[in-house]
Amino acid sequence: MGRLYKFDSQRNKIDYIFSDTIPEEWYPATFLDFDLLERQNLQEWIARDPNCLCFKQNSHLLIIGKEVPVGIQRLDLLAIDETGNLVIIENKLGASGKDIVGQALNYAAFCSSLSVQEIFDIYDDYLGQKGAAEPNILNFFKSFGRKVSTLDECSINSTQRVILVAENFHEEIAKTVLWLRNKSLLIECFCFNPYFTNENVFIEIKSLIPLSNDENIDSITSSKLCLESLQNSGSLISTTQEHKNKIIAGKNITLSEKEQQKKYWVKLLEKYNEIDGFFSHIKPKKDSYIYHWLGGGYPKAYFCFRFGAKLIQKKRFPPYVSVEFGVYDIKAYDKLVANRVSIEKEFGHELEWYSNYGGNEFHVIQFVKYDANVNDETKWDELFDFHCNHMPKFKSVISKYLK
């Protein structure tokens, strides 16, 4: 059992509620069920209340940076803890993915070389006020009773911590994190799990590693016993099970829903082919088990651009445009990931980036209109505009960085 929070959509924050158990009338859900996004929601909740990640007694966090540039990538959140350590917070919507640990360690290595003045500069940028960092950090230390008069008395950035946040974690990630902890690296995993009841959204936050109900988890010498404890927590997912879950979800799509989507794709193609001939050779399919998609791509390449509508648990099919890479073209996907900031700036919108390792491995970049439903025929003209307006620009920006 973790801590329970209620999502306030008006203020885009989560408020702690005093409860020891999850009521039976609460239904497990996912972030995508409520159109919640990684940066606009998950990241903002933590930025506004970083102590939601402080499960140990007398632990505190102060956010000092958001989207901090690290080469051509960006660190989600940077914080300082009660001892002066820098804390790298890396968030992932949904499952953790296989790259989250490596990415976070890269950020930790970058932060390890930061001088105190460079840390102040990052915090000044975050506050939008030059010279505000030093007094704010000093006040942070004093706020929980630390008796200091100047920051010279504090040890700033003597070491670094890593906090990974996701809805659930792959077993491979858990094994890697446990191994790193045994090597004395300060790295932790937290799960954010949504629930739904009576039009309200609640979030359970659990400390997965270390287990919040077992302070001696790191003294367990057998990795097998440790992983069994984590599996019993209900927050680990195997890549095979994740793939099976998607297949099961796909079987819930009715024949009429598939036919309705096919009708939409036929009309969309007619309109899009007036813009360019990129999809002129494509005919709509109706055999996709999660979402119906139209694919087209460059000859002799292991990726394709897609129109699609993804199934989420509310039985809605929000439309998207995407590009997908197969396992043999991971270098092309990595090249785009390295240019993520520039790509999103040129496209004009935040994109979703994720990898699937169950069944056939693939990697996806997509832009989704979560407030729409392809099966709502009364809104089709609006959705045609969405697809036809965004695909040409999306295709142009992605192609530019693959040359």
C-alpha cells in the first residue's frame, strides 16, 4: 500500500488524502484513460509537490530545474535533497521502457560535474529570477530545522541520487536497479497508479525500490528473493505479459467498431490523397487488434508513417499520426531521440516516444488527439482536418532528421 492522492484537474495537481486502503469501488485505470500526459501532468504533479516522492522519515526535496538541457537531451526534473545531494528525476508514462536507466545515469554523470555556481544558474533559470537560487536553497534547508547560516556550511552536490517514475516497471529494469543499488548507487523506483470512481481520478504512489514496507530490502543477498518480493507488489510487468495484455485488449474491439473505423479510413484517404500521394497505394485494413492503421513509408526502410486510432479503456479511439521503427532500424530511432527537442519545436507539439519489447520489438513516435473519437461520425470532418493538417508537417520534420 502506498500513498493516495486525488487529482485536481482544475489546478493540475494531486492532493494527499488520508486513507490506509483503496476502496472497493475504485477501478484500476491508466494515465491514457484520462488523457493524462507525461510532461503536462505527471511531471507537473511532481514539480509542484516533490515530497510525494519522500517516503523516508525526515526526507525532503526541492525542485531546482525542469527540462534541464543535457547536450541535445533534456533532464525531466532536477532537485536537491535535505543533505544537499542533487536528485535526477526521470518520468515515463506507462511502462518504464528499457532506456530509462541508461538515460538517467547519463544525466547523473552530467550533474556530478556541476559546480555550485552552475547549480545556482540552473535554479535561477527555473525561478526566472537572477540571484534567487542561493537564498531559496538556504531557506529550504532551514525549513526542516537544519541550522545553517550560509550555504558554505552545506555540502552541495557531494553525490547524486536517481529517482525513476513510471506506472509500472519491467522486470529487466528492476534487476538493473537492484544491481546498481548493490553497487552503492542511490537509485529508486516509484510507481504512479491511477484509479477511477464517480468521475474522480485518484493516484496511488508506491515506493517500488526500495519497498516502502521493508527498510531492509537492500540487505537481501539473494536477487531471486528480492525479485519475488517486488513481483508480489504487483508493479512489475514482464515484456511477454505486456504483449499479451495488448492482445487481450484488442479482442474487446467489436466488429462494428472495426467496420466503422474502416469507413473512416476510406474517406480519410480520399481527402489526404488530394494533398500528396504518399498513401495513394494503401488500402484500409480491418485486422488490427488494438488500433486500425494505414501505413506507408520509404522503400527499403524499416519504418513507416501511420494514420491510426488507438484503443483506450474508455472504449474511445483517439486519432493519431505516427512513425514506427522495427528492431533492425533502432539506430534511426535513436537518431531522432537525440534530436527530440528540435523535432518537437519544429513540429509545434509535444510528441509521445515509446518502445514496445513484447512480441515483435518496435519503437514509436506519435502525436495523439486524445479529446476525439474516430468512431464518432459526427466529428469526422474535424478529424479529417487533424490528420490532413498534421501528417504532412510530421512527415516532413521526421524525414529531415533521418537524412
